Amino acid sequence: MQVRFYANMRTIAGQEVFEITDVTGDKTLRNLLNILIAQFPHIQTYLFNSANELLPDVPIFVNGRNPRLESLGVDMPLEADAVISMFSPISSGKMNVEVMREPTFSERK
């Protein structure tokens, strides 16, 4: 498996690509993320909240697909040749959508 880091996640990990040749335990995205945390302990705060749930604003893709849209989510199985892409957390788009959904002053009356 190969993990590719982009933007700030590359800076946090300190490298562009991380190869995982031997996965012990389940070959799931969750297990892979735990392997990453063992390798790069400081990355945990950028991936998980205090309840150990994947933060919603961290774009992670498995072979170009968003695992959050899969039925198993982060527990989805991974193939040996899977490519995991990790991008910097995003917030401006989320904030802009929330602002757009707020009623305008004239609509609040």
C-alpha cells in the first residue's frame, strides 16, 4: 500500500510518499491510519478527534474514492496495491456553505 501526502499533510508527515509493505492485522483503512499514527505520532491530532473518530474536514481518498461514501467507511477493506491520498484539512468551503444557508436579514423578519 502507498500513502501519498499532499499540501500541509506532506509537511506534517515530512515526506511525500510512505510505502507500507507488511500490514499486520486487518487490512482496513482504520488499521492503516493506526499504522500511520504509530509511524508519525503527531499526525493523530490532524486525523482524529478525542473520540477517535476521523475528522470530517480531512480529505482522505482510497484509490480516488472517498471512504466516507462507502458503507463500511474507515473500516473498508484495502487491497495490497491500494493508494491512499491524504490532503490538508479544509474548512473554508464548509464555512462558506453554512454562511450561504443562513437566512439574510430581510428573510429573518
